[in-house]
Amino acid sequence: VGRPTVFVRFGGCNLRCPGWPCDTPHAIDPAFRKEWKLQEPEQVWEEIAEVAGRRETPDYTVCFTGGEPFLQQHRDLERLVELLKSQGNSIECFSNGTLLYPDWTFGLVQFIMDWKLPGSGEWSETANLVRLKNLELLARGSTIKFTIASREDYEFAKDIYNQYIIHGLYDYTVHYGVVWGQLANAKLIKWVLEDELPWYFNMQIHNVVWVRSQRGI
Ligand code: SF4
């Protein structure tokens, strides 16, 4: 938050999150498929530089998001990461955590793994098992994110944190925020403060600065 960021929105998602309106329907809904572009890693790399204004020093972050980035061919993603790293870019990846992260991402990509809760309509035991495996692969400094729609979701998030994250080998950061329009920010923050959880409040800043889900900003 607060750093200039170029978002790369990969088309396609293996989830649908029926519990809330996905904020990126144009990346997941086949109705928008004709807007998607099939590009080689080199083309994506070129376009990122174009969007960022071809700066000498990469003083911006590149954020892979979607949809779900890890539905893409891994060899293409790896090539794109190589290209960006050769220029010194920092790379973040928002991911729903339901697909196993490959070893080559370790240390190169900082993940923000979205741990879906019941309110998303996409909570499942199977997905949780994959997320637990991914926890072992996440680089130090990566982030687990809870998007919370209700008190029930909050209690679920606390259980996950207490069971798997607080005693983990690595020092993960936990970010939390509300499902847009379903829970008041102040209410959720109060619960977290009352429970003295070392979590960081996070909001979709682009939705505050610009019109919600405006494209091409
Ligand atoms: S995982 Fe993310 S991109 Fe996929 S449907 Fe859910 S909110 Fe949308």
C-alpha cells in the first residue's frame, strides 16, 4: 500500500467466490474472454515497462493477480519473473492458495495468499490442505490475507491463525480486511484490537482513491 504498482491481471480463476461479487469479473468471467490477450512473457514484460513509463530504476512493484496467476503455464510465469528480476523489480503475487506454488518462486516472489473463509462461498477442507502445503513454501515476509464478511468468518480466521500460522516456522504477516459493503471497518478493527491480534488492517486502497473497480487506472 502506498507504493506505485503495476498490476498484471491474469485471465481465469478456478474459484468463483459466490459469497460476494468478485471485484474482477473481467478476469474470471468467460463473457469477457474476447478482451483477454494471449501474450508471451516477453510481451507482458514490455507492456509492464510501457505502463510504468519506462523508468531507468524500477521504483515500482509488479503485482501478479487475476483471476489466479498460477493457472498460467508455470514455465511462462518463471520466464516473466526472470525478466523482471533481471531489472531489479520487486514482485508480489496475490493468489487464492489452492494451487501448489512451485519451488522456483521461493525467495523471488512475495506472496499474499488469500485464505478463503466460509463467507466467500469457497471455503473447503481440500483447499485448506493445499494452503497448508503452500505455507511451507512461502518465503519469509510473505503474507496471509483474511477477507472477512461476518463474525463467523472472523472466528474461522482466528482458528486458522491459532492452529497453523502463529506456530509456523516463518514469520508470516497477517493482513485482514472486510468484504466490501458487508462489514463495517470499525467493527472488525474493534474485534481484532479486543483480541490483541498482531494483524495488519488492509483495505482495497484503489477502491477508495478511484471509483470502485474502475479499470485502466
Ligand atoms: S478467488 Fe479472487 S479472482 Fe477468483 S473468484 Fe474469488 S475473488 Fe474473484
